[in-house]
Amino acid sequence: MAATTVPENLTKRHAGRPSGPAGGPARGGFSRKVRQNLQAQGFLIGAVLCFLMFSWYPMVREFIMSFQEKKRGETHWVGWKNIDRVYHDPYFWTAWKNTAEFTGMALVIGFAVPFVIAIVLNELKHAQAYLRILVYLPVMLPPVAGVLLFKYFYNPDYGLFDSILKHLHLPTSQFLDSSSTAMISVVVAATWLNLGSATLIYLAALQNIPGELYEAADLDGAGLFSKIWHVTIPQTRMVLSLMLLLQIVATMQEFTNVFLLTGGNGPENSTMTVVYMVYQYGFRYNNLGSAAALGLFLLVVLGIFSGIYTRVSRNADSD
């Protein structure tokens, strides 16, 4: 049988043309790069939709609800009525004062103590792994279980703290039943429960500081506190400022510890916070409009703090 000859021009036309799935696009399909881009955009769109649904939609919905009132299943537009009602509530400024007090004490204790513990852990090289586990143990507790554990510690009849005071022949204290000690008792419990996570974040920042800086400080004859002030704090400034903002935001939204330890109000309304007041409006008085209006006040205050942090961070970066 004679061999079939292929025209030379046809052979050249098909030379180098990709054949197969890896060589190029299938007829009527998309190239691999286009498919990858479409897949990436699909994942991105899904993430953006989830963010909008769970972050922005509640804020927009809260803003709308703060100008509405629901009666007998019908929603009515009431303008500034809810905001005016909340602002003239006799406990409005009490709640803000308590929130500011809680935030201030929580920052003094809960911001400084984890940083000091992280510095100590960073110096203890041999037992550091075991101590990190020990410090992180409170975080592993469920939040409600941890708060109830402290409620047992504070019990005036059989609690751990009063038992220790009795054995030391010291006067006992009504930790949660006195307006002078209720708030600081809540702050101590909240600090202990969140101590581990903040400590590990600070420890990670400390371990990223170049050792040459401390060696140079030693050559200059710097002491411990001088090295902390001139080396440690400047090198961890960004982490410290970010943690400060996060703790301000978290403490101003305090609810769980206050609600479980003191019932929310506390003795003489000494532990009533803004978020607990939002809870009262929404779930006790069934007034979601006023709850949203008070939440709007809190959102504005937190937005101001976030704006100040952003401005300060930009100025620090530019310097």
C-alpha cells in the first residue's frame, strides 16, 4: 500500500499548536488562567458577602431601628424619639460612668500585667514552655465556666477569698455585695480570664526584638528598667498600641462578667454598663428601638477611639 503524503503547508500550519488539555484551551472553553481567576473571584465574592451580611448589615439595621418603634407587630418611624428617650434615661450617665470606670481599671490591670508577665517569661528561657501553658490555661476555660468559678471564689459564706482572709484573721469583704468593691472584683475576674491570650501576643512581640539591641544596651551600662524603657517598649510600640485599642473596644462592650457576677446592675447600680443597659432595653423592656439607639451611642464612641488610633498610628509611621 502506498504511503499517504501530507502537504507541506498543512504540516507547517499545525506545527507548534498545543494539543491536549495542558497545551491550551479546549474548543469553546476557557484557558486555565481565566478559570483560576474566576475561581479566585468566586471565593472573594463569597467572603465579601459574608462580611457584609455579618458586619455591615447589622450596623445598618441598627441605625434604621434606632429611628423606629414597633407596637402590636407594626413598625412606625418615630424620628429622634428613641435617642431622646435614651439620653434622658436617669441611668444613662450612670451606665457610662460605670463603663468608663471598668475600662480604666481594666486597662491599668489588664494591659500592664500581661506585658510584665511576658517580659518575665521572655527572660526565663528554660521553664518558658511550661509557664506559657500555665498562663494560657484560663483562656482554655469556657467563659461562663470561668466567671462562675470566680463567683464561687467571691462567695461570702464558703468562697476561697474570704476563707483565706479568715485563716489570716483579717476582716472579710463582701466582694460582689458592696458598691465599693463590686466593680474591681469584676475587673479582676475579667483580667484573669483574658490574661493568657494577651501575654502570648506580647511574648511573641518580645521574641522578635533583635538581641543585638539588648547587647548594645548592656555595653552602655543600661539596667533592666532602662532597657525596658529604651529598647523593649519602642520595639513593641505598634503591638502595644493595637492591643490598647482592642482592649478599649472590648472593655467598653463588657457584658458577660458583669451579668454573671453581679446580675448586671450590681449593688446600688455600681456595675451597670452601657451594654447591659442595651440588654435591658431590648430583652427586658422589649424596646428594640431604644436598645438600638443606645447601641448607636456606643458605636459613635468606639468609632471616635478607632479614629484617634488611626490618626496617631499614621503620624507615628510618618515620623
